[in-house]
Amino acid sequence: MSWGQWANIAVHQRYMQPVKTRRRCWCGCKTRATHTGFANGLAMTAPMCELAARRWVKTGDVPTKRRVG
């Protein structure tokens, strides 16, 4: 870890925490954004649905916005 680096999704453990918000998920599923991704105590993602948050914790990739028919 280099100087001034507080959190890194490649080095630190990723996890999610529930949040209360009225926003909709940005992944395209149109459900309520209920979770935020964290690493080393810092929020690394915008609020998203639980499925997208679990995907981010497992892979470190954020889903691209897509249209769900």
C-alpha cells in the first residue's frame, strides 16, 4: 500500500452494508437501492440493489447499466 492510499478494492476486503435511501438501483433492475459497497471502512460504490452489491463484493466489478425487458 502506497502513501496516501486509504482503501483499495484490489487489496482490502470488500463488503456491503444496508443503507436507507429512496433512490433506485443504477444497474437497470429498477428496484430500490438498499446496499452500499465498502472497503477498509470507506464507501466505494453508490447505493445499489442487493444483487448488484453481492456481485461487487464477490468480483469487484460494478455491473454496467443495461435494459431489463
